Amino acid sequence: MTFTQAIDSDIPYAVDFSVSASVSSVSAESKGPRSISITTPTVSDGVGTFYVSATSSGQGLVKVTASYADGKQETQYMTVVMNDPEYRTTS
């Protein structure tokens, strides 16, 4: 999954883990070469929600892990491309 957002914005993302079993918790962390901020991971009805932001352009990777009531885990990855909409290049 790849998503694009503007820098300096705090955008919520949701990952649906509800098709497998009862999700007891969700964690989200920044992976890859570009560090992005991830805050407030929560879970409700099997859907993990968290916020992503960054102060500079680039591509970040988010690792989202759901923990189920039976102790098993499932991991999803998503790419977030951060763009500066006010950046202009000159020829």
C-alpha cells in the first residue's frame, strides 16, 4: 500500500485486521531510511488507527503489527510519500 501526504500534516491511517480474529492491540513504527513520526496507535473493532507526520519530503515505511487474543500476530507494511506542496524547482 502506498499513500501520499503533505509534510507538516498529521493524517490518520487505518488498517483493517478484523477479518481474521479478535485484535487485542496494534502497534505502528517507522521503518526504512526516512524517519516519520507515528502517534496514537489505537484499535477498535479490529481496525488499527494511527497518525503519520513528517517535517521533510521523502518516502517512509510504516510497520503495523496487530496482536490477537490468542497470542498470534499479523504484520502489514505501508509506504507513505511525504511531499512539500510549496516546493518549486527552477529551470
